[in-house]
Amino acid sequence: MSALFGNYGQRRAQIVKGQGTIVEDSAGKQYLDFTSGIAVVSLGHAHPAIVQAVQAQSEKLWHTSNLFDIPGQEKVAQRLIAETHFAHAFFCNSGTEANEAAIKLARKHTGKHHIITFEKSFHGRTFGAMSATGQGKIHNGFGPLVEKFTILPFNDAAALEAAIDDSVAAIMLEMIQGEGGVNGVTSEFAAAIAQACNDKGILLIIDEVQTGIGRTGTRYAFEQTILKPHIITLAKGLGGGFPVGAMLGTAELYATFSPGTHGTTFGGNPLAMSVAEAVLSHVFEPAFLQQVQELAAYFVEQLKAHLPSSYTVRGQGLLLGIDCGATEVASYIAAAEDKGLLLVGAGPNVIRLLPPLTVTKEEIDKAIAILKTILL
């Protein structure tokens, strides 16, 4: 019997090494990794810049705690807020922690407790983030959730309008529901959210844990909409595989997180910041983001050209989904793995495609060829 808890439904392959988009298992079999560790390995496996950053910083200083000034935090924060309306950053270790910080900040700043979230959303598995998540399977068995979360239908402007009153502290949502089926915010819903926040002085929290850091072809996915959030949360691609999360906020929120109000032991340590700085120095370059957009357009074009019209392709950038209708996709994902392509689901009926942002057209073509054999 394993010494581990059995809370993960693990795959058969035991991945032991990787380079770029290619990983290898313990038996020596190679795979195209179109999971990227679930949108984490933004620059691919073992990217030289990240390897160099880890090696250089590990020889100097790993950890001091936030009792001391960590210069790398200021460098990364400045990169994250540059040319945005944000003014400040808080660093932590994961997307869940970033979302917990956002929930606490919104409640403390407004003095209100009511937060609106949406069905099929996913914000994490700690009690606050889990309570914000609009999926019963995440809640089941854990007893009473944190109070004052209202979960509404996604992209339903009328339901949102009916739920808005003076008790609402914040609206919290993902620009694309990665875990919930690769469902994007419609322009009409974005307009309704913007109006509700403006009319009632409600804070807008956008969970960019999966969509941020270039995944959708811009630094942050909200930049492709009219929405102007007060808070966004980041993780996954920010560390390129190293655990790091962040929350960005506007200037008006600064005084609310005064000394002692929130914290983390490991968040923003020198090693994490050196890796995040290396990632951002690549991903936030305009030419890199343009390349992501071009690769995404090519990928979508090839998917639509080679898959039957009964499948719906949706998403943005290199966060794409293949909706297989009423068909469950678990068997497709297993078949793809057998053929050397690693995929992940987005709910029971959607295949999620999350290659590294450094994927090539040739690798996309190979993935398409495998998808054709299992989906036709």
C-alpha cells in the first residue's frame, strides 16, 4: 500500500524528465505535453532561462521570510503592474492562496461580506476559495461552507442584475472557466458586470490564475475586454513550474492590507522571485505575445479543419477546449496518452488543450494528427 493519500486519480505514466514540449516517462516513452502541468509550464520544461535563474539564486539565498525586505519582490511587482491600472502586488505560493487574499481584501476594504461568483467556476480548495467555487463536486462532504457567497448562472446578465444590492462587496469570476468547460465571458455579460460595479461601488475580482501571464495571448485575459478589475489573482504560468502566486490591486486598496493583516511564510521568497522575473522577461515581451496569438490562431484553424463539425472548439490563446457534446472525454484522453499526447479534461465533456506557450507549429501538427485518430 502506498504511503500517500489517494486523493489524486493518477495516470499510468510516471513522468521523469522533460525538455520544451516533450516529456519522457520512466519506461523511456516520449509524449507531447499539452497539459503544461495544467497551464503551469509556460516556457516549456527545463527552459534555459529558468534553469539559470534557479541555479544562480540557489547559490546565494533561498529564503528569509517577509520579516525582511526582498528586493526581487519589488522587481517582479513592477513588471506585473507596468502599463496597467494596478498599483500594488502581494506574493504567495499558489492560486488558491491568491484567491483567499483577494476575498479577505475585498471584505475588509468594503466592510461587507457578500460576494457573487458563478456556476462551473473554480477558485481553489481551501474553505474560502472552495466556497467561491461554483461546483458541487468540490464542496461535497466538507460540511458548512463559508457564508455569504451567492453562486449565479454564468453569462446570465438578468440573474446578475437581480442579485445586485447594497450588501455586495465584490463580484468574482474567471475570464475563461478552465476547469468548468473552457467557457468564456461574453461581451454582453462583461458589460453587465462593469455597469453593476460602477453603479453600486462593487469591487471586481478576476481570477487569472489560469488565464494570466500570456496564456490567452495578452498579459492578462481581462485586457481583451472592457472590464477593469480592482483585483486580479495570478499563479500557474507566473512561476513556469515553480510555486508562486500573486494578487494585484489598485491604489485605493493599499491601506486595507496594513502590517499584520495578512501574510505568508514562503510567499515571494528570493528563489520564487528570481524564477518569476525570468518568466516575465520572456512572456511579457510584445513579440512573444504576438507569437502566442499566431500559434493560437493556427491551432484553432487546424482543429476546425481536421475535426468533425460535431465538435465545438472554443477558448482564447493557448487555452482551448474541444466540446464533445454529450460524450464523456475520459476515454479520449486515455487513448491520446497511449499515442503519445498528454491532455486534460475541463469537466466531463470537454478536452482542454494547454501546450506550453513555446509550442511550435510542428508540435501542433503532431497533436492534431493524434487527435484525428481518436476523435474521428
